[in-house]
Amino acid sequence: MSLTLPHLSPRECETLHYIAQGCTYGQAARRMGISARTIDTYLRRIRAKTGVRCLAELVRLSLSLPSGPVAQ
């Protein structure tokens, strides 16, 4: 697995940041001013872009990056 998060939008990066910090979908959604369903959509898109199968792997990948997820 590559240790990069290619082509993530700023909102996808923000979503991943909150989830990696332990926020629930609802907490992340409130902080971002969006619905929990949108959080789920962003996470599905991130998994599709990175090829990561589960949320735990995605969080581990995010936390292994030097500065966390960064939009490109």
C-alpha cells in the first residue's frame, strides 16, 4: 500500500482528518456543517480513490502520513 492519498479534495481531507481523530460521522458532520450521509459519501470516495477496503485501514494510512491528509 502506498503512503500517499492521491487526488483527495479539500473536503475529503477534512473528513478524513476528523474521522482519524476519533470523531463519529455525526460529530464530523456537525463540525463541517454537512450531514452524516455526506461524511459517508466522502469516505466511500476516499476508499475508492485509495483502494483501501475498510475505515480502520484508511485511518491507519492517514495517521502514518507526516502531516496527515493533505489535498493535492
